[in-house]
Amino acid sequence: MPEIASREEFDVKRAAFAATIGNMLEFYDFITYSFFATEIGRTFFPAHSEYGSLMLSLATFGAGFLTRPIGGIVLGIFSDRVGRRPAMLMSFALMGGAILTIALTPSYAAIGIVAPIIVILARMVQGFALGGEVGPTTAYLIEIASPRNRGLVVAWQPASQEIAATVGALVGVILSSAMAPDMLQAYGWRIAFLLGAVCLPFGIWMRRTLPETVSHGEHVAGQVERSSHVALARRHLRVIVLAVMILASGTISTYVTQYMTTYAKNTLHVSPSRAFTVSLVSNGLQIIGAVLGGWLADRLGRKPIMIWPQLVVLVLTYPAFLWIVQDPGAWSLLFGFGILSFIGSLPFTAFYAAFTEALPQSIRGGVFATIYAVAIATFGGTAQLVVTWLLHVSGDPLAPSWYLLLAAAVGIVAMSLMPETAPVKLGEK
């Protein structure tokens, strides 16, 4: 039985940092792949055309999503029954082994078909690990926070993901500026992966120091014995379905945004350094938006911060893309993607808090992890493939905006139907 610390017995800020720094390092490793999809495609998936090589690389990126639901179920339920800390440690260790494998695997030219097989298997291990990462971490953040600042504390879950993306973009800017294209292709992308691997010992040490929040005393244990996770989850089916819709919307938005580096290089034909700079700025703005969204959700309630920014995104998406396509310069790229990224990051911190608060602790980690992983696997793993396919078959550089508009519309409908869970709205003291 883990030793449970009360909120007064440990530093909430330090615990939140320890949990999210591990989350940040894991997402850095996972997201870096999408930034260097072109270079990785040429290294492991040679094809007769640039399009074919890129599609094979993106399909391998998607392979990491196939095992996410399995990781969400296994590690999420493990976190409910055994504890948040061991679940987070396990996912982190698996991610570390996978990222080192990808970074050190020889190219297709060196070892043939074995190279892509190794990379695909490593991506599947990464997917399993990351599928079991978000649920336990988000549950942990809710459980260490006081009712009045849950939104702000949980904000560091999506913010840590954006920090990871920002660091990845910064590494991309530095490497693409300092290296010739052939050097970036040969080994520059491997440096980006290894930088994440260097941080793994620090992340493991930080997570080992986390206090546990899951008690296996009589109340929780009896609840689990009387009813399985599935049976308990059925009581919350409505909010789970709405959560899937919102996560689908957010996932498409997130992974299409991460694809903008490749989109800017391949479709708009801007320089690699400018493409990475756009990602750096937009991801940096999403960090601010995520934290601000959590802060506002604690003061104004979850639903207003979900609905109104999502409505603004729905209105601005097509005009922003039209400006970017007609004038793909530095200002249009920075302001177009930047504004969409900032406003679009506001609603999802409020959603993380609302969904986690709506679930009982005995199934919180497992349900959140599973639902998140299923939504990510279904919509995140296919988002970049869908956008690349739409661009290819339509020849219209505005194609990504079509997909984003559909996602935003689904999200706003579901957000409007979510229950309000914020203490500021419910009158809790």
C-alpha cells in the first residue's frame, strides 16, 4: 500500500513540476518525430517520390497511436489500483528506451528493411507509454490541487505539452540554421532525439520523489471490488462521449498545428528555419494560452472558457489560412498561426479540469487515459495523413483549414453540453 501524503505535507508546486516535467520530456520525444518527418522518411523509408517517402514516414508516426489505447487501459487502470507514481515511472522508462532506439537505429541504406521495422516497433512502444501518461498525470494534478486552483494546476498538463513542442521547435530552428540540408538529413535529426534522451535520468529521479495520492483503504478498495472500471464508467457515459468529441476536436487541432512545420516547408515552400520559427512562436503562445485558460477557468467557470474561445477559432480559421496562403511571409505565418494557436489553447485546459473533476477517483486515471488515448489514436494518428492526402488530391493549400473547421464545430457543440464542475460556479467553499 503506498504511503499517502496530505496536501499540507508536501509542496504542491514542486509536485506539479515533478509530474509535468516528466510529461514534458515524453511529449518532446514524441513530437520531435513530427517536426523531422521529412528527414526521417528519407532515412528509413526511401521511395520513388518525395510524397511517397513522406507518407510512409507519417504512417509510422501514426503507428505510435495504434498502441495508445492499450497503454491507456493498462497503465491507466494500473494507476487507479497501484498508484499514480509507479504508473508514471513505468511510462517514462518505456518512452526512454524507445527514443534511444529511434535515435541510434542505422538507416535503410545501412541495414535494409530491418531499419524501418525497428523504428515502427519503437514508435509502438512510445505510443503505449504515452497512452498511459496523460491520464495518471492529469488525475495526479487534480488530486494535489485545492478545489479553488485546480484549473491552474491542471493547466500545466497541456502547457507541458506545448513547452515540449516549443523546445522541439527551438531545437529545429537551431539545427536547421546551423546545418546544411545534407547534414540535417544525415544526422541532425538524431541530435534532436538524443537531446531528449539526455534528460531522461533527471525525469526519472524527479518522478521517484513524487508523493502518492491514491489510497487503497477500505472505501476505494471496496468500491473497486463491488464494481469494475467498465461498470463504474457506464454511470458517466454521457460526459465520456462528450469528452471523446472534445478530445477529437483538440487532437486534430494540435496535430495539424504540429504539422505546420512540414506544411510550411513542403506546400508553402518557405525555408526550414522560418518554418521552425513559426512553430516556435505558435507553440510558445499556446503555453501562455493554456496557463491563462486554467487561471480563467478557476475564476469564471469551465464552460465559458471552453465555449467562447472555441467560437472565435471557428470564425478565424479560414480567414487566417487564406491570408497565409496568399502571402506566405513571416508576418502572415507568425500572426496567422500564432493567433489561432493562442486562442485555440484556451478552452482545453478548462476541459481537462472539467472532465477530470466529473470522474470519481477510483476510475479517474483509467477512464481519462483510455478515452484520451482512443481519441488521440483515432484522430491524432490520422490527422497529418488526412491533411497530406487532402493537399495531394485537391491541390488546394487551404485544405488544412477544412479539417480544422470541422473539428472546431464538433468541439463547440460538445463543450456547450458539458456539465459545469468549477467550485466558483457551484458555490463550493
